[in-house]
Amino acid sequence: MNKHTTKGGKEIELVRDPRSNLWKVQFTSGGQIPEALAGVYTNETFGNTAIASYLAEQEKVSENKKVEKKVTKAKEK
């Protein structure tokens, strides 16, 4: 599977770089790829693992923000 979806609904895909035998990450609709995913990967597995790790980290950051908001609201009461 070479397509992944961000929490915001954007599709990220892993594609073979036409100038080399390497793989790169891009948004299906175009746009700037996060720095964590920039560069090239030597095989499809490494690229997909990088994308999955990035998405998992983004989910973790999102969950932490939700917890922080709950704590802040509880302190205000």
C-alpha cells in the first residue's frame, strides 16, 4: 500500500522517483511535504514505514493537545 491519509484528510503517497531507482513521498494533491518525510528511500518498505511513523507521531501530538486542553479547562474551574 503506497497511499496513506493524514488526520486532516490529505493523501500522502509513496512514488518511485523517475530520475532514479529511489522512492519519495508526496501529497497526492500537491504541496509541501513535512521535513520528516523529505528525501528519498531506498525501497518501498522504508518509505511506507517512515510515513506510518510520521502519522503515528502526529496522532500522538494531537492526543497530547487534547489532554492539555482538558487539564487547562479543569484548572480554570
